[in-house]
Amino acid sequence: MSFFASLHQYRDVALLLLRLTLGIIFLLHGLPKRGLWSAQPSDRMPASMLRNLRILSIAEPAGALGLIFGFLTQFAALGLVIVMLGAITFLRTKAHRKFKEENAPGWEFEFLLMMVALALAIVGGGKYALDRVVFGI
């Protein structure tokens, strides 16, 4: 048995690590947006942008907690894929960023987060997820 073939036995540990890492990232990015609930629209932040950010202040932490605990993992991950599609669309159309900018952030990090979330939406949370206890999956 080769070394890499033997690593397959740690598949569920790998899924746990992916869930925890992605969940923590989204939690840390989503929680500060709670302060936007008291913000008022302005020239710098129109009402439509403020509304979207308020939605994200709920969606990002909710999806993050779903991933961290492995509860409704595939649904939570799919929701975060949608969030990241919106982020990438904004960065490409409104901020006019390229995938990789020379001296500024591009949207490669958002793409990476979206792909990890998509992978979790496809394969699920694994053995160490509440989904397994609650739903048997």
C-alpha cells in the first residue's frame, strides 16, 4: 500500500479540517457586518449595498456555524457558494478587479473559498458532522 493510498483512512478528518477552516473564515468575515444594522444609507454606501451587506451579516455566520458543527453541511456550503458568487460578481463588475492583480488583491481568495464550499456541498460533512448523528448522512 502506498503512502498516499493509506491517507484515505483520514478522509473524514480532512473533511472536518476543511469544514472548520472554512467555517472560521466565514464567521470572522461575517460577524463584523452586524454593525451595519445601525448604519444609514449614504453616498458611499447606497441603500441597496447596505441591504445586501445586512443579508450577508446573517448568511455568512449562519453558513459558517453550519460548517463548523456539520449541521445541514451541504445546504450551508451551497449557501456560501452563492455568497461567494455574489462577491466575485461584485469584484469583477463593480470593483473591476482581475483574478490576480499585480499590486492589489484580486478575486483569487474568493474563488478558493467558493471552490472549497462547492466541494463540501458535493461530498458533505463526513463522519464527524452532526448531519451523521441527526440525519444519518
